[in-house]
Amino acid sequence: MQPQQNPSPADFRFQTTINPNLTQAVRYWADEFDVPPAKLLEVVREVGRNVYEVRRRLA
């Protein structure tokens, strides 16, 4: 069995959804949108995981 590798920040950049269960993903997108992680999770709960919808809501 292979050990699970943690995704690098570059991997998140090419994704179109935000997985709120991955701490690294939440940190990456919170930094990318310049908001606290709690605010990002709040918006993800409201609009869903789609990066474009989250970006639009935070704009």
C-alpha cells in the first residue's frame, strides 16, 4: 500500500471546487481570496464548493 501524499498548493490552483474537509485546501483558498478560513467556510456553506461562485460572492 502506498502512503497518501499531501497535495501541494499548486494542485489546488487547478481545481474548480473547494473541499472544506481538507485543511490545506481551506488555507490555500483563504489565502488566495485574502479572507479568514472561517469566512471562506461560511461562503462555501452558502453557495457550494464551486470556486467561481465563491469568488463571485467574496468579490
